[in-house]
Amino acid sequence: MKCPFCNAEMLVGNISQDRYALKWVPSDKDRGLLNFTPFVKGIKLTSMSDGITVKVFYCNKCRKFVIDQDNLR
């Protein structure tokens, strides 16, 4: 995948979780460690129970990550 910021080729990797599901939470709703409870609304990046990983693209040049929501299961 080409980086949408600088057009360099991006590296492909994965994000996985340990005990809690990873999720994206808007800054104005960020509650620190409390984000990991099931009651905080956000976009889940992984599942808590089945060890799913999320495909993530990384640009070494601009040091940015890109996660395509279509890659979330």
C-alpha cells in the first residue's frame, strides 16, 4: 500500500491484544485505563475472546500508521 501522506511504500503488520479488546476512543471521551472496560463506546479494533489481530500499514518515512476499518473482523 502507498502512504496517503508521502506516497512511499508502507510496511504491513498487525495489532493484537492481550486481556482486553483494543479500541479507538475519541480524545474528548478518553478515560485512560477505563477505556478498556466494555462500557466505554469506541471502535473495536480487536475482539476480547478470540485473539484476532488487525492488519495495519506503517510508513517508515512519515512514521504514520494506517488501519483500514474493512480489515476489522
